[in-house]
Amino acid sequence: MSTALTDVEVGSELPPLELPPITRTTLALFGPASGDLNPIHLDIDVARSVGLDDVFAHGMLSMAYLGRLLTNWVPQDRIRTFAVRFAAITPVHAQPTCTGRVVAIDKIDGERRADLELTITLADGTVTLTGTATIALDESTT
């Protein structure tokens, strides 16, 4: 939370979240923790049986990374909306980077809010996830 939220303006960028490469261990731990035990994320033979070279990350893992990008910037209680669109798979060993940018600032329900565009990009330039969020720039009064 290095940027004072009072200084946020349209065009402000969130500090990027650069993640380590996705490992098989990450997938093996995330599957049971999330309840998503689809073997396409865990079993290379299943992945190959549908024409893929290897397993790939759960989409919700990528969404969780974008959530971390947001909560690294603001407290969780300031998030008003958060939505994503899955654009491409994240292969095992890929290294994602999460970014965000303020695209609008409005006053809603007496609260200054920022609308954000969010993206996850792999080292090769592939965009795997896009999203939006709205956050309160003012401290919660509740």
C-alpha cells in the first residue's frame, strides 16, 4: 500500500505482483484447498489424453493472484466489486505477473471509488486473465 489512496487518480498503476513460476506442487496444494480436484490440473496423462502437452493451473488460482494484487494495495474491506474473464490457460512452469490500472474515479453512495482494469500476463506476453474491480478510496465508515 505504498501509494496514498488520496493521491490515486485515473491512470494510477498498482504495484505489479510478480509471481514465481507455477509448479506442480502449487497445483497439488491448490486443488484440495480449493475443492477443484479436476485431474486436468494434476495428472499429465489426463492432460495429454485431451491433446495438451502438460497440466495447467486452475483458473481460480489466477483469480486468487489478482485478489492478492488488490489486497496488497488496499485492505480487503475496501473491495466493492471484483470480476474476471479467463482468456488463456496458465501452463505449469509459467511465470505470471499481475497488474492493475485505475480507469475511473467516481463518488458513489457518498464514497470515493476507483474502477480498475486488471490483467495477468505471462513472461511470453500471453494474457491469461483480465478483470475489473471497484475499490473504496476512503476509509470505511462502518
